[in-house]
Amino acid sequence: MKVYTRRGDAGETDLLGAGRVPKDHPRVDAYGAVDELNAALGVAAAATTQDDLRTLLTTIQRELFALGAYLATPEERHRAPAGIRAPNDLEVGALEAKIDTFEGELPALQRFVLPGGTAAAAAFHVARTVCRRVERNVVALGRLELLEPTAVRYLNRLSDLLFVMARLENRRAGLPDVEWEGRSG
């Protein structure tokens, strides 16, 4: 099978089981942003030396791949036979549990934190901002059609987790958070 098909040369793409849409369709924006987030998590996984974080990222990447399939398949009649579903409450709860566990290693936040620190922490911050954009894209798609609300909850919680993971990377490296102290000058 070739990587290129030429089917998208006119600016359209196939949805799973539901025909073709323009490549700038809100659905394509949503699952395309999920793909970008997955790649950003790959960068973070490559940058971290923390085995527990790398293992967690692999799980999240698999869940994001499933979310992308959910978003790329508009009709339930095509989702169900293929086992395609939105994130569920257990997956959202698992993200919350990881946030709670990791926050146990961190000092309480007093101010906003500037992104940066180690290369891995910076990669987590980039992934966090991409995740927020994915969330906005999924919300926009949800205004056009019915989506499972757990999709947005999952992304909202994931961005929180990525923020905590960035802070954790710096903490484990012995670097303090760089706090924003308000307007300067």
C-alpha cells in the first residue's frame, strides 16, 4: 500500500464510513489537532528520562488515537461495529488520579508558572498548549453536532495533567518553578 493516494489533492478527505469533506471542515480540524497533540506527546516522551512519565504517555497516546478515530467517524452505526468510542469516565478518572499522585510531589502553586525549565518540561508545556487547542476544536465541533461530553472532559483533564507533568519534570531535576510575578517595568 502506498503512502500517497492523490485522493486529497483537491482539498478533500475521507471520513470513516461517511463520505468526503473539505480538509478545513471542523471535524478534520478536531481530529487533525488530536494527531498533532499525539506527536507533541511523542516529543515529550522522547525528552523525558522519567520511566513512569514515558509509560503514562504511551497509554495517553493510545487513548488519543482512539479519540481521533471517534472524531473521524461521525456516525454511530460505523463506530459501534469497529469498537470506536469516545473517552469514558474511567479514563477521565485515571487522569485525575495521576494528577493527584503527581501533585503530591509538588509544592502548592502560589502564582502562574512560566513555561520552561528542562527540555522535557518545555515539551510538556508545548503539549499542554496543543491540548488546549484540541479542546477548543472539539468544543467547536460539538456546537455543530452531538459529541460525547467525556471527549471534552478528557482533553480538559489531560491539559491539566500535562501542566503537572511539566512541573514534575522540573521538580525531579531540582529546578524550581519560575513564577510570573505580574507586569514588569
